Amino acid sequence: MPNFEYNAQQFLLDGEPLQILSGEMHFARIPREYWRHRLQMAKAMGLNTVCAYMFWNMHEPLPGQFNFEGMADVAEYVRLAHEEGLYVILRPGPYACAEWDFGGLPSWLLATPDIQVRCSDERYLAAVRKYLVRVGQELAHLQIDQGGPILMVQVENEYGSFGNDKEYLAALRDYSREAGFTVPLFTCDGPHALDRGTLPDVLPVINFGSKPEYHFEHLREFRSDIPVACGEYYPGWFDHWGGKHHLGETSRVLEEIGSMFRSGASFSIYMFHGGTSFGFGSGANCHEAYAPQTTSYDYDAPLDEAGRTTPKFLALREILGAGNSDLPPIPGHHPIIEIPEIQLTESVSLFDAMGTPTRSAMPLNMEALGQQNGCVL
């Protein structure tokens, strides 16, 4: 079986150098019927790898009730990537961020009074362990050393921007190994959070949206025994309701991705294709004011929300495909439908549509009512 490893200079697949050219896509944000098309688009742009978060609250919506079917069938997504000649980098969490509701953590965690998440709280860790072991049951057999496409598995996500509980990170590392993941584990963090978000025996990669060489030098100073790799390079950004649509500067994006490509550095474009946060999937920021993200996760990515090529895509194909005689043709676009005006002709009283009320002397939060999302009256 193939062997994937790394030394101080580069990643190696069966002893041969492998430059990881990755793009981020979240299967949860793409209708299952379009998975193969989007993967084919990644291959056609010149990528050799796709990177994907898993959202815990999608896969375990209630304690002990796991869901790996339909749009949650991550194993099928990985198999399709393999069929299309792509490697996979897996990011199972438990925390993902990704502008997803609660960062992917299931809301039922908060039904436990005073529980602390993303730390060594034993109640939280017990739930995390069950989840990661279950993820391993779905995916461990699809690792590169077992004939599958999974190259690496991430531990947590940008943890250095949140905390510095190294016992927590070590527990996640151990749970990942217990789950059967034998490929290299890695962490990803911004440049000023590497010391807090990493472990000595786990590969650190760095996230940034500009100045690759500056940030790679920062990573080299932090660890000289690893290959430099960008875990998230941002070609655009996400949007908030009421705000403007963010656009990445195409000329700069092309220059910087081209620079990383020509230098031999490995990188992942976050996002290659953003898709849609269906239902109540979108998350929110809450700094000075509450700022919810839009349903669209277009991200001004090379492939737009509907899966169509953009000028970024076409230009990056020229850069990444230089000298690649195996670059496949660009797949056709799926047609965009026009939805006619909908006339609402029936109505119902809100109180007639309500379920059984919960009575309490004090207001209750949604988690205390066993409700993951939606609205409470």
C-alpha cells in the first residue's frame, strides 16, 4: 500500500516528492447529486487534492444518533474523490468554525449545565471521543496506507486563536489514533497562534490570505523540521447579512498562488468552491455586534456558488496546469433554473400550528428545550 510521510523539505508519497495542490469544498454545502461534478471541476483546475471539514452537528444531531447518509455520507464523498483521481485531507473537528452554526459543535452539548467546550472538560471529551471513534469507523479504511485517498487528518481547528489547553489537543490526537487514523495528523493556525495551537508530534501548517513567503518564513522559524504548507489560503471572504459581498483581488490571488506553486510549497485554497449553507446551517460572529453569515457561502471562490467557473478559475487553470498533459477538460455547467413567482393562497393561525407548549417560570434557551435550530416562540 502507498506510504505518505514528510521530511524537513517536502511531503513524500512512496518516497517521491508530492506537492499538495488542494482546494477546500464542504460536502455539507453541496447537493449530493453535484458532488462528482464539483470534484471533476477541482481536477480540471489543476488541483490534486480536496480538503473538507466535517460538521459534528450534522453527523450526530442527537446524542448517540449518528447520521452518515444522504448529504452526510462523507465516505461516499471520499470514494468519489478517489475515483476522480484526487487525494483527500480530512478535517473532522470536533470544532470546525467554517462559518457554520456553533462551528459544527452539536447544540445538545449545552444542555449539560456549565459544560465547557474546546477544553479538557471530561464531559465534553467523553462526547468528542465517541464522535471521533465513530468517524474512524466510517473513514479509517479509506486512508492512503489502506488503498484510499486520505493523506492527512486534522486535529481541532485554529485552536491557538481560542485557547492553549495542550492536554485537550493531546486527547484529540490520541482519540484520532484510537479511531484508527494512522496517516499524519496536523493542526492549522494563523501566524500568531502557532505556539498555542500545536503539539510537538503533530505537523503544524499555517493559514493566511496574503504574503506567502513572509508567512512561510514565520512557519520555518517556528519549526525547521517540517515542510512549509498553507492550510488555508483565502481567495475571497465570507459575507454577513446587511454587509457587502466580499471580493478577493484577482491579480493578487493569481500572483500569490502562482508563487506558492512555482516554489514547490503545498497549499489549500479556502474556498475552491463554497456552496450554500442550507437551512439554518450558517454561523455568526459576535464581537461588537451580532453578525450572522449569509446563506450563500460563495466566498468569491474560483468556482462560484452554483458550480460555475469564474475568471479566477480559468486563470488558475492556466497556472496550475502549466506542463500538465493530463489536465482534463472543464466539465459543462449544470443549467440554472428560473423559479416563477409563487402565489401564497392559504394561511393558518400561528397558534393553531404550535406543538405542545413547555411551561417554565423562567425563559429557557433552545438547548434546554432540545431544539437544535429554528425558532422558539
